[in-house]
Amino acid sequence: MKNTIKGAIVVAASIITIIVYVSLFLFIKFGLITVDNFFSPINIIWFLFLIIISYIIFSFLSKEITRPINKLIRNMRGLLDGRVIESKKIKEDVKFVEIDRLMDRYLSMLELIKRNNLDLNSQQSKTEIILEQMADGVIAFSITKDIVHMNLSAKELLGIDERFNTFEKIMIKLGIEVDFTQIMYLPKQKSETCRLTTEDTVLNIAFRPFFNSGDIPVGVIMVIRDITEREKLDNMRKEFVANVSHELKTPLTSIKGYSETMMMSDDLPKETAHEFLSVIYKEANRMDKLVHDLLQLSKFDYGKASIKMDNFTISELAKNVIAKMQFTASQKEHTLTGHFSSGIKVYADKASIEQVLVNIISNSIKYTPDGGKIDLYIEEKEDSVEIREIDNGMGIPEKDLKLIFERFYRVDKARSRQMGGTGLGLSIVKEIIASNDGKIDIKSEVDKGTEIIINLQKAK
């Protein structure tokens, strides 16, 4: 059972008092202490002995009190230095109730600190993981403009590293002027934004203050978002609308002009009227084809295209397409030839693949000078069926090859429009091949010809 400090002091004082009183009693009784010999050497030696005995008793008592307290102080100092202290042996050799209670309170507090620290570290770890996984860049600045946290996306988007550790350094690197103090005192939910455009990226940067629990601003959050793709899509949308408007305006102008002329002329010659009607019919067909192509592309965009995958003989389909296109090819004195064995099967949508074959052969017929050569090859590979369509036509410049599948893109705009092309044919071909889980590529050289390579799944 542990003693109390108060009790220990009382016992020690009592022992010393008893020794003093007993000594004085004996000394006086036996005449060792009188008024005359009070300061004799033997008495002084005896009093010094009593003082030493008292010192030894109180030193022992002090050591028993201070030893666990010093151990506690060392433990606390370790906590202040951020070290986890082993607390299991802290209560060893504690002999007093008061210190024992103090140790219990300390150990309870230590457990609470450990739990809170674990929760804090867990929460901080989760926050860091979330920030590191974000596609948006995030940089947090303290009130002194130093970086508190910067995730990997921010470094990659801005092209910076740990050397850029202050607000000013980053702003100088980006070449933008932002007032940090003004941002610090923005109202909650308000932010300041700017746009940073480089050669190949567009970044939207937002600055917003963050607050402590007392709603006092303690720093600034900088959020960087890559909007390059969104800008590209927005520009494509604008260009698409402009292209559609232009493509519709041209035939509508012709139809309107010829029809007004016919309505205003009562005695228009029959041959002229027939010519005007032919133009109107041709332009109407052109608009009809444009609308049909746009609707088909729209179905692909919204995932509503009718694709029915099945096994069928691609060589038989190609043979029929070549037979249908022979008349059109003969009008330009082209030689259209198929090179494939019978019985080659693929797993795809038959109707859409037929459209692809018609489209690519039709393009070759249009853009190959009279007397040209067009060859269609079909060959079974290890894990696919390869279709190659080769012509010796005008070819496509290298700079245009990467854009050839873009909607409304034409290498020679005037010639394409004159031939009745909408600029959507190859875009539709690409969408069809993608929806059939296939691949398409194109190779070409100016004045030498073009090769289109398509890979489809083998029959299952």
C-alpha cells in the first residue's frame, strides 16, 4: 500500500523530533549539557551528527518524491519533441499516493493524445491521398505566402518543383499578377479567377481564401484546372455549327435563286427549265445527304447507332460492293479489282461495314484521275481480318493526314464540294469501325496514291 507525501514528511519529522528530544533529555539528565558546556566540542559534534541524520532522512524522502516526477518530466519533454514515449514503466517505484494519482492522470491524458494524434494522422493521410489523386492542381499558401501543401497535379500542370515554394515565385513563373492581400479578404464562397494559355494547354486558375474555426482568413487556396479539352470541344462545336450553316447555305441559295427565276418567268424555254430543275434537284439531294450524314453521326455521338454484331462472309460482301461500284468506276475509266479468297468471315455489323466499303471505294473513284487503278485486298491475320484499299490517285499531304477523319475536313475544299462531298464521309467511316471494335489507319503520298487499312474481328 502506497503512503502519502504528507504522511511521510510527518513520520520523518517525528523521528527527528524524537531523536532530538531523547538526546536532550539524556544529555541534561546525565549532566552532559549545561549552560557552561553548551558549546563544548562534544555537543557541537553531536548536533552536527543530528543535522547529518536529518539530511539523510530528508534526502531519501526527497529522492523518493522527485525520482518519479523527474521521470514524468522526461516523458513530457519527449512528447514536446514529437516522440512517442513508452509509458508502461513510468509507474514503477512510485511509493506515494499523490504521485501515483498524478501518474494515472498523465497516462490517461497520454492515451487521449495518442488517440487524437492517430485520428489526426489518419484524417491528414486521407486528405493527402485525395489531393494527390485529384486531376486538378491544388496549392495551399499560408498567411506568410509560403506553400503549406502542393499536390502532384499542380506541379505537373504548372511545370514547377519544390524550388517554387512561395506565392511570389509561382506568380513570376506563370507571368500573372494577383494581389494576395486582396484575395485574403474576399468573402466566403467568393474567388478570383484567371486563365493561363500556353502553346498546347489552357488552364483555369482560381484563388480563394480559407478560414480557421473563428472565420478568420489564414491563407489562400489556388486551384488549377486543365480546360484544354473543354476549349477544344467548344471550338469544335462552334466550327461545326459554322460548317453546317455554310454547307446548308450554299445549296439553299442555289435552290432559292433558280426557283425564283422559274416563278418570275412565264415563258422560260423547256430546256432551260429542265436545267434549272436539275440544279434544284441536285442541290436538294446534296442537302438530303448532308442531313442524313449528320443524323448518322448524331446517333454515334449519343450511342444510338443500330449495330448488330454477327458472323458473316466479308469476302462475299466485298465482291458484291465491287460489282455495284463497277459502273461508277467505269465512267472514269478506272480499274477496280478485288484480291481475296472466298470464305473469309468477320464478326461485325454487316450493313455498316458495307457502307464503309462503299464509302472508301467511292472516295477513291472521286479523287483518282481518269484511268486510275483501285485495288481492294482482304487477308486473314493471326488475330484479325485486314482490309486494304489502295488507289493511285492524287494523294493526301502529310500535314492533312492527322486531320482527315475530322468532321467537315477537306484537303481540297472547292473540289470536294464540287464533287458533292459533305466532308463527313471519313468521319462516319471512323465511327463505324470504332463501333465494330475495329481499327482504321490511312497512309498517303501526294500524286502517288492512298492506302486505307482496316482491321476487324475474326468470326467467333
